[in-house]
Amino acid sequence: MTYVETLGLNAKNAGSQMGAASPMIKNNALKAIADALIAGTGDIIEANKLDLENAVKNGMSQSMQDRLRLDEGRIEGIAKSVLQLVEAQDPIGSVDYGTVRPNGIKVCKTRVPLGVIGIIFESRPNVTVDAATLCLKAGNTVILKGGKEAINSNKKLTEIMRAAIKSVGLPEDAVQLIEDTTRESTNELMKLSQYLDVLIPRGGAGLIKAVVENAKVPVIETGTGNCHVFVDSSADIEMAANIVDNGKTQRPSVCNAVESLLVHKDIAQKALPVIKERLDKHNVEIRGCERTAAILGDCVVPATEQDYATEFLDYIISVKVVDSADEAIEHIRKYSTGHSECIVTESLINAEKFQREVDSAAVYVNASTRFTDGGEFGFGAEIGISTQKLHARGPMGLNELTTVKYLINGNGQIR
């Protein structure tokens, strides 16, 4: 049996105890994890320093280093997210639907854990805790495969969580980390159909594409966010500048950051200079169409087809001046990854049209795409943002980590 197969067997064996665990003992485990993270802050930061040193040596961009970095404040925030899960309603055992058939048979559709979940993610060590604790609360076991950039951080975080879980009487193998950072272990996890019930990739387009194309187990696609803001002709320009600035620069390395800006031709002459002034404070590179360059000048890098299709995850934005809301919607339909899109408008007709015709998981009117987040939607922590339509779409919270079981009770009925 290989190393990855052994982890799969361990997770499967731990599954029966996790699936039957009471809400109280799962919450005790979450509290123990939160306490242990705070107590282990110094050790976590030391492990994270090793990853950051390697990131500098390997020429990682500043925005990606920001994703990797853990400090006292971020660790405290991660621990608080864990405690928020304690307050969340446990979905296991809840009844979605119940009926009594004409023959007297009682049918109940109830929530049960998905089982063994595999999660492949990149260089954000906070995902290690978010994913593990969400899976735990929903009664699942999880096998984590993080990027090599965060291996030291992930090992320390997993070590702390496993000890905390064990301390309350639950199996430590409810949470496991693949410590082998090679592609071979990733490929093996994707084919672990005898143990995994579902695989969730969380990261950039390349990672998600590789998992979808190669996995032998069911996949929930998450994360890739080529998110758009369309500034309509009736938009409040200051509001538009605020939304674009926040969406692009508050944290450019995340999936709900704005990557592309569309501006109606009737407002472009006034709106683009105001938006550019805001973006200039963060040295955002603008890759735009000819009409954008005619308004903003030589600072605009000519945009290519690839630019409009790219999730930059950096201080870069693609810009296009469009003739109508229809053209904006068609552009989004062509290039969007189905994550989050926004229209800035004072027109109720255009707002309703945009929300009706744009086919993404989250469609905004006059608000930043940065709100596409489990916490901001009131779900607590999230496993990721699903951009597919089967099983789960948008921020994936606890309910999305469950499936259903039908419980049928009779008194001797036969068919």
C-alpha cells in the first residue's frame, strides 16, 4: 500500500466515528483547535518564516507572498473563524423534507456527511485550517494537499489540529496532510477512488483544470475568478471608483478580486481618469483597448485577447470601453469564469437585466465583488467558491459539505 493509499484508508476508518459524532464533541474539537492555534502562534510563525524565506529565494511575487504570510493577527483571525463555526448550526441529522405516503410509509430526507474529502490547494496556509475545521464540523474526514510553498506552515498547522482533535476523543486521522510535495502524490490523490468521496481543488486556473481533467473521483470546481465590473452610463462615478479600487487593490491575490473593467462609452471620458487616479495609488498596470488608450494615454498597455481571459491575481487590470450593456454582458459571457460580476448603475432596468442575464455564481449591483465570501454572506468559514452548477454554487459552507440520506419507516408495507 502506498503512502497516499494509507492516508486514504486512515481517513475511511476514521469516518464512521466522525459521522456519528455529536454536535457537542465536534464543537469541543473546534474549541480545542482554536485554543491550540493561539497557544502555538510562535511555532506557527517560525514555520511560516521558513516558507517565506524560500518564497523570496524562488522569486515569488509580493502579492503571492502576502497570501503565504502568517502573523499574529492573521493567526488570531483564523482562530476566530474556527470559533465562529462552533456557533454555526450543525447540519448533520437535519431534515430537508418529510412526508407520509398514502400507504403509510414515512419518508425523511436527512443531511449526512459527504465522507472522505480530498482538498488540493495552493500557497494559502489559512486554507489548511478553514478546510479541516469545516469538514470536521460537517462530520467528514479530510486529506489535505497544499502547495510546496507552504509546506512548513501546513505541517505545523496540521500537527496542532490533530493533537487538539485527539485531546477530545475524536480520531486524529479525521485531518491528514500529504507531506510529500511532489506531483506524483497529487496525481495519486486524484485517482484515489476507493477511498475519496469527493475532491475539491482550490487555487488558480491551472490547478483546477489539471484536477478536472485527471481526477477519477467526483470534483467540485472552485476558485478561478476572472471577475468583472461594468460601469454603466448612469453610474455614480465616485461609487464606481470606490468599487473598482476596492475590488482590485484591497487584496489582489484572491479569487474575488476584480480582474477586468468594462466602461460604457457615454461615461468613459469622465469615469476612466477618476478610476485611474485611484488605481495609480497602488501602481496598477492598465491593459486596455484602443478607446481606453485614447482617453488615458501612453500609460495603457495594449490589451490582448489573453489579457481579457486572464485571472491576474496581481496589480494588473484589463479595461475595455463598450457601446452598451448588451456588449458588456456579451464580453462577460465570453471571458468570465462564472465567479463574481458587478454592474455600477443608477438604472433599475439595467441592474435587473444584468442580474438576469449574467450567468455567474454571484452577480452584484453597486457593491464590490470582494464580498463573495462565506463569512461576508453569513455562512462562517468556507471551503471555497464553487463556480460550477452541480451540488454547490458560490461560497461553500457547511451544508455544501453534506449529502442526503433517505430514511424510510413502515409497518410491513410491500409493493
